[in-house]
Amino acid sequence: MSKPIDLNSILNEFILESEISVYGNGHINDTYITNTKNYILQRINTGIFKNPDELMQNIENVTNHIRLKMKALGRDEDRSTLTVVKTRKGESYVKCDDDHVYRVYKFINGSETIEKAENDVHMYNAGKGFGEFQQMLTDYPVDTLFDTIPNFHNTVKRVEALETAIKENRTGRLIFVKDEVEFALSRAKDASVIVEGIEDGSIPLRVTHNDTKINNILFDDKTHEPLCVIDLDTVMQGSLLYDFGDAMRIGASSAAEDEEDLSKVWFDEKLFEAFAKGFLEFMGEDITPREKELLGFSAKLLTYECGIRFLTDYLNGDTYFKIHKPAHNLIRARNQFKLVKDIEDKMDKLNKIIENL
Ligand code: ADP
Ligand code: GN1
Ligand code: MG
């Protein structure tokens, strides 16, 4: 058995002293908060993010860019941008003997995290926050960003990964998911819409966040206005539609991503509209007609993509997403597919909402 990591000696590398507690609900990294409530310590999952140097460089470059803009707007740049805390040696992370990589951010005071939007004000504010984040990066040189996870939102490749998992059936679980597999494969033709649009130039490449869950934005705990977009590991080249669509799969759902009672899971078009309104307040001038036309579709596609990622992980034996109960990935996949079906049924309504904005 490997020696347990002494997190205090890691904090010491950042010249910090404190007890720490486990924090947050992310599926990938391990997050801790210092008991002084001033810092966040994170273990980066290097099984997934294989190039921590480039990843941290992306984050520093992007946060510096946003910091200057926030300052120019007279906003408190320390609360509206993540601040990377350097080690004694001036580095942006520490690598331990067992190859795990840790970094520290300043904790953003007076902030709150929402795991699930409860009302349209939450979603309007989330739309403003992610819209402004993307807007501030419209003049950032896209091709200088490192691809931290290549093909992250390449839905065609995600379908191929599912097909491989089905073929290999490593865990023998295929027998339990015949209906889900059929559902997923019957919609495979949708997978290429954004990928091909980017290839043929009809959809522009932009700097995008790529993981726009509502718990990846901090809100001011008094005014509830959006404060700071966080979880920047996947900031890289992408489509505006990835950020818009991905925000919908939890944000505009009636239930949590892992709600098992599917009668409680549906797509709430009011929440969709609220987010779209906030997002377009910032991106409305920049968005192209083709992107606008695909906003409703993106909610479906990104929900579908995440559903097939959960299903693939279930078939592969839960090696990617953290799980907290047996069949957790299958529960998540079923939940996302229920939402996909509902979005399909409501697509005309969603397109009308966008036309009227
Ligand atoms: P993961 O990649 O595992 O999702 P995140 O970076 O999203 O990790 O962090 C997990 C949670 O920790 C967030 O949802 C948020 O609640 C909290 N958090 C992360 N960074 C900060 C910060 N700088 N200030 C305040 N809270 C933070
Ligand atoms: C992961 O790290 P976290 O929990 O914010 C995942 C997203 C998924 C999401 C599903 C790097 O996000 O792509 O949409 O889980 N992040 C990565 O909840 O794979
Ligand atoms: Mg997160």
C-alpha cells in the first residue's frame, strides 16, 4: 500500500498552515478547504489531465486576461477571478512522490455555490456569468490555448468510445443496459452537427469553458449576482454551443443529475429561457445566426453527450467519473436520457423562445 499523502506538508510548500476539510461536489478533482477558510487545495486528476504544466499555464493566462478586464470595469478583481497561489519555489503546483499534483487557489470570500438552480433568477444569473466569461475571452487568441483534453466535446468520438465499450463489454454489464444502448445509438446521427460545423467553418471556434455546470460558477452570497467562473481546467478551444448546451443539462433540469425517480426529471423551458436571456445579454452581439439557430439543439446534444459518457463509464467499470453508490453512472445516464427525450419533445418551443429573445 502506498504511503498516505500528508496534505499539511503539501500546504507547507505553498507557505500555508491550516487543518483542511474535504469540500465541493466535483466528479474529477479532489477539493479541500483550509479551516481558516482562505484557501482551496485541489488534487488535479492527472489520469484525466495529463499535462499539468500546460493546464496551469492556460489557467494563469486566462485569469490574467479576465483580471485586467474586471479591474478596468471597476470590479473587485480578487473576487471575480481565480487567483493561483504559488509555491515557495514560485511554481503553480506541487508534484508529490506518487505523481499526484496539487494546486492552491485563494478562496473567494462571500461566495456561494448552487448545485441545482431552484428558480429562473438563479439561471438568469448563471447565464450572465457564463456569457460574460465567454465575452471577455472573445479577444483572447484561441490557438494559443493548450488542449487539456483533446476532443473533449467531439460527440462523434464520444459515440465511438461508447461503441468500443459495448464491443468490449469488459465488466459484463451490457446485459443490463440494452434499452439505454439502443436509445443512445438511435441518436448517433446528431453527434456530428457541431463537429462538422466547426470543420466546415459555419460554426466559429472560440475560447470556451467546456464545463458550465452551475456549480462551476460562484455567486455573491448577498446579492446572488454571478461573481466568478471557476473550474477552469477545461478552458480551451470550442464552440459557444458547448457552453450553452452543457449549462442546460443540470441547470434547466427539474432535478439533480443523479435523480433516480425519472418521473421527477424533465426539462424546464422557463429555466432554459432565463439562462438564454442572461447569456445573450453578453454574447448577443457576437453570436452568429447559425449559432443562435442551434442553441436549442445544443441543449439536447450536450445532454446526450454527457449521458453517453456516463453510460460508457458504467460499461467500462466506472474508471472516469467519481461514483458514490453502485450503478451511479447508470443512474446518471438514465437521468440524462430522460432529459434528452423531453428536450426533443419541446424543441419547437425552445426554438421559438430563442427566436423571440
Ligand atoms: P471539480 O473539478 O472537482 O469540479 P471545482 O474546481 O469545481 O472542482 O471545485 C469544487 C467546488 O469547490 C466548487 O463547486 C466550489 O463550490 C468550490 N470552490 C472551488 N474553488 C473555489 C474558490 N476559489 N473559492 C470558493 N469556492 C471554491
Ligand atoms: C465533470 O469536474 P466536474 O464535476 O465539474 C466532467 C464534465 C461533466 C460533469 C458531469 C473534466 O465535471 O465534463 O459534464 O462531470 N469534467 C471532466 O457532471 O470530464
Ligand atoms: Mg467543478
